[in-house]
Amino acid sequence: MLQLGPNPKERKIAEPRLGTWSVPSQITAPWRRARKLGETVRLRRGRTLYEQQDPSDYFYLILQGYMKFDVVRRDGSTLLLEIVGEGGIFGEGAAFDRQPRLVGASAVTDVQLVRFDPKTIRQILASNVDLSLSLMALLSAKQRILAHKLTQTTAPSATAKLAELLLRLTVRDARKTGGADDMTVQLTHDQMAAMIGVTRITVTRILRDLTAKGAVVTGHRMVRLANRRPLEKLCE
């Protein structure tokens, strides 16, 4: 059983300009307000929350930290699909259709989550319009993001792929920095490379070029966006 922990205080969110890169924070806001309907749990860095093909008993809201999601291929290799931070909701599709998990989920950092039981939430959705609309909007937004990611995956330029990844992740994490002009992604070069299907050396080279152009500032396990416009132009 995961360790119970206190609920964090609500914070006002400075909404960045939202494109096709992330689930807008207003979509998940009703679930943050309704977090008392679930159980607050903690997971230590590196621990697995569930594995691919596990039963789908719950879905989750991230209050703090980062979760990663991956798929094990038939040959045994692992494909890193996504890393999601604060405010993200995951596992809802499998939890409601009661099918085995399509992906595995584990903690990149220490995380604090809200665990929702779909059996309880089903009863509440019948009378709670905000949560019902939020759930529909969430599923729609994830479909849009998936379609966008597929188009970027086929992009010929590794630079465009990395630019899209940084934009998508920093839009999601803007609530942590209070704005869209100073946002940080806490990922390693290896993790970013796995997410866009290139080598670590390629990511390092691209980040060096973007740093020279003033678009990003890099550090240990960190990339901060200093100027979004050059990255947005690469994705056009």
C-alpha cells in the first residue's frame, strides 16, 4: 500500500499560450478541486506504479513530481512514450473500460498522486457536470495531442522533434514557474532522446545549437526555455 500524504494547497495558475502540445490546465482543474474524492498517495523515485498488462483498478492525478510511461516491445526493448508532470491525469481510459494497462507507469522523481476509484467516480459523474465535461475534454485533448505527436514523429528533422517536445512539456509545466517565459524541463539527454527516437549525442548537439541561438539554457538534468519563438518556428 502506498504511503498516505497531505494534500497540497491550491495555487493560482498563470495560463500560458496553449497550442497543440499539452492538455490545458483548465481541463484538469475540476479534478484538482475534487481530489478529496480520491486517496492521496506517494511514490518514491524509480518505483513502478503499474506495469503493462496490469489490471486497471484506478486512475491518477499528479499533484507533484513526474511520471513516465513506456511500452515493452515484443523483442523486449522498451519505448519511452511520455513524461508527465504536475496536473497531469493518467490511466483513466483503461480504468473505465476495465481493460489491462497498455503502458507501464513509474516515478521519474518522488511523486505525490491522487488515486481515484472509477467505481466511486461513476456514481459522482451522473450528478457532477464539471467532472463529466472535464473527463470528455481530457479524452479529446489526449487524442489531439496523440495526432500531433504522430505528425511530429514523421518529421524529417530531429531538431523539430526536440523543439516540439520541449514546447509541449514546458507548456504543461508553466504553472510551476508562474509564466510562460521561464520554464524548465527536468529530463536527461537520454530521456529526451528516447522520447523522440534519436541518440543522446544528437540531443546534445541540438541543445548546443539551440543554446548558441539563445533559445534554451542547459544544466544538469535540466533545459530551460529562454526564448520560445525560435522553437515555435522550427515546428511550423
